Amino acid sequence: MTNLATKLTEKDEALNSLRSMLKPGDKIYTILRHVSNSGMSRRISCFIIKGKDAGPYCIDWHIEKLGLYNRHKKHEGLVVGGCGMDMGFAVVYNLSSKLFPKGFKLAKGQYGRNGDKSGYDNNGGYALKQVWL
């Protein structure tokens, strides 16, 4: 029973921490650390930079605790399976969908996807931006 309670607490802690650190429109910087020989698996790390003088802050632990991906046991990075698309974008999209499940409000004067002028995007996956380092 204690293990389950601890896992729920870590997941809630990670979710609350990420929601306090990230707002719609923020950038997540991704680093490709390794690609398997088959090309079907990658290790990707995610970072944020908050504030003018702040350095990069790795959020891999938070993403793992949300249950989206596992961190590699011996090396750095999240283990991301699959190929044929931008896997860094996929990680950030999945994270963003988890943080903003009901969508997000667009900044004033900003148009949504496909020129939508409603001021609201109901797909939270597009709230965060992804940039490769």
C-alpha cells in the first residue's frame, strides 16, 4: 500500500511542478542522446530554461514520473520507441497533452491552428513548443 501511495504522490508532485514551471507557449529543448542500431528506439532528454539568467533544467525525472516514458537505467535520457516521425516533437506533444488536457487559452492577438480566431485551442498537445539542441 505504501508503494502505491508513494507513486501517486510522485506523479502528483511531478504534475504540479511541471504545471507551475510551464505555461502555454513555453519551449522545451530536446537533446538526442542515442539511437539504437535498429533505429527503433532513442534516448531523448528534455530541458527548460526559465528566466533571463537561468541555466537549463532537465525535466526527464518529471516526465518519467507522469508515466509517459521511462528513463534509461544506466545512461541519461528518456527511452522513446518508434520511428518515422520527429520523436522529440512526439515527447513534447505527449507531455503537453498531459499538462493541458482540456486545451489552453491563446495569447491575445494570437491565432490558433489553421487560422482559428476563437482565442482557445482545445488540443493541449500544441500548448508547448519543441526545439532541438
